[in-house]
Amino acid sequence: MARRSILAEDETVGIDMSPMIDCIFILLIFFIVTTVFVDEQGIQVDKPDAAATAMNEEADDIAIEITENNQILLDDTEVPLQQVAERVRAKLGDATSLTIRAHSKSKHGVFTSVWDAARSGGAHLLSFSTVD
Amino acid sequence: MSRRLLTREAEGETGIDLSPMIDCIFILLIFFIVTTVFVEEPGVEILKPGVRLDAELERNSIIVAVTAENKVVYGGKELSVAGVGARVRQLLNRDDLPVIIQADARADHGVFSDVWSEVKNAGAKKISLSTRSGQG
């Protein structure tokens, strides 16, 4: 009797997969739940360190100013946002450095738009400073 | 003969073949393991400024948010500007990640600038600001 049952077991040789499947399911559910698909668009904002910025300002480079009322000033004249890129391109010539001086109460959106416009106008060495 | 075979098959092994299912689950599991990044999202509503020239940012980053009310948020908690510096320094000590500042278009530039300086001083090598592409 005992021998027969051993023989019968021999016929179906196989590993019991169910515990493994349980484990894998739990892992799968954990990863599905914790996954967040971060899809960020953006621009890298970097500026030379403080000493270099001070030197640049002495060297009279091109600066765009953003006032408290979100007006964009280039050479003390107001420039609409649509024209910033071409004005920058015309003024830069061979230079590539430009400083944006934004008032601390101006809106971040305006600053970003000006940064973007200056970059599309050919200014690759951008820096910004904040005035109160 | 054929009837006998049928009954034997029916009575013997009644089980679904699980291997294709396991294959599928393994593929799903590997996909999720590979794509998962553990990023603390700020979890606040941000109106991102629209720009024309922007690029895809790295998935695995530290995200700091500045809301329209000039509140600084990291990982769902409101922090002070100085607190962000300390928090980011702590995180950078563990792992050298890029930092993304998600600032609302209506936030004050001064707050963004302060956060930028704090993050820079905390030792971040790459700081980006989050934008929405397509708008000029």
C-alpha cells in the first residue's frame, strides 16, 4: 500500500508554483501602486558664482530688467515680451552673456518667459540677480 | 479505447497551465521594477510657466514646489525657505540628485530666487525650473 502510493506520486513530478505566484503577485501590486510616472519638462537654471557675477556687472554687459509691475526693460525702454528675443539678438552681436535683473516682487512667470526669450535670442550665458 | 482515454484525461489532471500567465506577470513585474523611481511629489497645484525652449528633465530628482501663495512645499509638507536648504542638503548627502524647482507662474520671483540660492548653497549640482512646453 505504501509502495503504491509512492509510485503514484512519481507520476506527477512538479514543483508547486502557487506560493511563488503569490509572491510575484504581491511584488507586482507593490510596484504598480508605488510607481509614479514623473514626466517633467523644464530648463536648467544656472548662473556664475557671486564673484564672477560682480565682475560681469562691472564689465557692463547686457541686462534686461523686470520691474515690480512686470514690465520688461531693455536699455530703460519697455519691450513687449514678443519682441524680447529679436531685440536681444540685435543687441548681443557676438556676445552671449546676459543678465536678467528681476525685482523680487515681479512674477515668476514673467521671469521664465524672459529667460526663455533671451535664450532663443542667442544668449547662452544667462544669469539672474534679484533686486528689492 | 478513445472513450477510455477521454475519461482518463478528464479525471486525471484537471489543472490550468499556469506557465504563460507566470511569464506575463514576470514581464509586468520587471517593467514596473525598471520604471519605478521613488520621487517625493509636492502634491500641490502648480501653474507652470509656458516656454518654447525646454527639455526633458531627469526622472529621479528632488522636487521642490513654490505655490502661487509663495509657500514652499517639499513632499507634501510646507517648509520655510531656510528649511528647504537643510532638507535638500540632507537628501543630497544620501544621494547626489538633480533638483527641480516647480514654481507657479504667479509666485513672486524673490521667493524663487531665495529657494534657488538655498538649494545652490546646499550643494546641488544641477538645478532646473519646471515649465510647460508649447507656449510662448
